[in-house]
Amino acid sequence: MKAFKFKIKRPSKVVVAKFDNTLDLTRELYNCALQERIGAYQEHQISLNYYSQANQLAEVKECRPEFHNLHSQILQDVLKRLEKTFKAFFGRVKRGEKAGFPSFKGKNWFNSFTFPQSGFRLDGNNLHLSKIGKVKIHLSQKMMGKVKTCTIKKEVSGWFVIFTVETEKALLEKTGFQVGIDAGIENFMTLSNGEQIENFKYFESSQKELKRKQRSVSRKKKGSQSRKDAVLQLRKTHEKIKHQRNDFAHKVSTRLVTDFDLIAIEDLNIKAMSRGILSKQIHDVAWNSFFQKLEYKAENAGKSVVEARSAAGSRSAPVSACPRSAYRRSSQSSCRRGSRPTLRAVRAAPPKRDSRWTQRALSVLR
């Protein structure tokens, strides 16, 4: 499976209004379904699931006509999203991790809806969406494979569509080379052949601009239009930093997968390390996002990515040296609201408008 993200070209005011209305109604349904699960367990010790709540959708539509304006599978996907959230929650509880109970979604924390199987059709650069209309998208790359889902997402810079596509593996020619990766902070990484890849520190280099825009937000009166405009400018800067990180990670991961048949990475406990004194630098370097991109690209290209434990055999132990490059890291190297309505209440209540080389890598390569 592969995801393709394209920007929607200048959607009309009518389409934008329908997008916003869909987000409002789906967010309301999500919050009501969550409250119903909580209430059912607290009052009757009953655990609800997707099917028990999906069976109520027809009744919801009868009492709330505005839900007829949404494709049925969009509503079903909202309940499936909540189901996945609870499964992830119980999985963290079972593993003994910090659980983090599912939370209600505010207006700025629910920004997408999905057509999981049907309700959309792509004709060239025209996307037809059921009960919404036709929009034009900027097809920046060609999609090869069967489109499975279509997600509409609202971001700071506009509206985007994300297609999940079932593709075949695009196997790359074998090079016969292997490499080990030593992740760091001073340098983004050091390869076992001695090459060092620079860490551009996008967040750190943008601190001056971020501080200026944050001060601008603080000076504005809460609820005023000028404050909303200042918040928008601040969010645009954060989005730019995110795009810079993603672009850099994609380019480096693609190059590594193209040049090497086997890549050994350090088995880092990134979550634990991000709580330390270097937490800001670790979040800025974004190892987890890079490793995820590296792994899925290697799998798709028929290459291999293996994890090697640190010299001390612990996920959280720091690594002192890379055996092939004799590179020794500096001290900055990696050590890797009130009551809410129930689902049934949504039938009568009006919609609200409220918002992730070790010293043993050599042995792995051999």
C-alpha cells in the first residue's frame, strides 16, 4: 500500500462550505460515539464496539436530516476510527505503557474525513465526491495501482486529497553493497563507510522567526480577528518546518535504498530519549519518521533494513563508536470538558461549531 497526496486547486466557496460542514458533523458524531462508550461502561459495565454503534446510524439520519448530506461510508469510517483508537489504547495498557485514554476532539483536532471504498471517482485531474461535487486536483505524480481509499484533509495551506493505493513492489537492481547507520544530533547520521550526512536543524534554525510570531500572537486580544491571523502565520511556519523535515527524510531514505542492499540501523528507544535534556534536538532530527520512511521504501524495493542493539544490549544505552568508520560521537550524539452528548443525543441536538550503528552492527552485516 502506498499513499499519494495532492493539493486541491482553488475549491469554490460552495465546496469549502460542504467540506467544513462534513468535518463539523463527523467530529460531532465522533465525540458523541465516544461519550456513549464511556457512559455505557460507567453506568452498565457494557463495552460497545463498532457494530453496535454503526447499527444506530440509520436512526441518527432519521432524526438529524443534515446527516443525509454525508455519504454513508464517511459516517461508518468515523466509527471505525474510534474503534481503532480504543484498540490502540487497550494495546498500550496491555504492554504497560502510558495509556492515554481517547479524548474528545475540538475543532482544530479533527481535520479529515475518508471515503473508505466508494463515493469518489477520479477522472484525469477531476475528482468527483459524492454529495459534495467536483474538485480539481494538482496531480504532481502518476499513480500506479488500484485506489482503495480517498481522504480529504484540511491543512494550514489549504485542502488536500490523500489516496491510498494498492501497488506492486518496484524492485530495484541489487548493488552488492551494505551499510550501517549511526544516528546522531551533531550530524544527522554517520555511515559505516565514513560518510557524514549533515543535520540541517530546521526547527532550531527557525527559532528566531517562531519567537517573533509567537510574541505577535501573545500581544493580540483573544478572540479577535488579528489574533486569528497571527495564529495562522505561526501555524504556516510550523507547517514549513514539517515539510522541510519530510522532504529531507524522503531524499536521504531514497538515496540509501537505491545505493545499498542491506541497511543496519541502531535500535534506539527514541521515546525514552526524547524526555531528556536534548528532547528538543531529538524531536527536531525526527529519527522515527526517517526510519519509517526507510523501512517501507526498502520493503517496496526488495532491500533489507535490520535493527542492531547497542553495545550495552539496551535500547536506551548510548553508543560510543561506530566500528567501521572509527567515528566517535560528541556529547550531543544520540542516546537514540463538562458533560457531552451521547450518540443518541446527536439525533436531537443541533450541530455544534466548536478543536517516533551500533558496535554490533558489523556482526549483523556479516
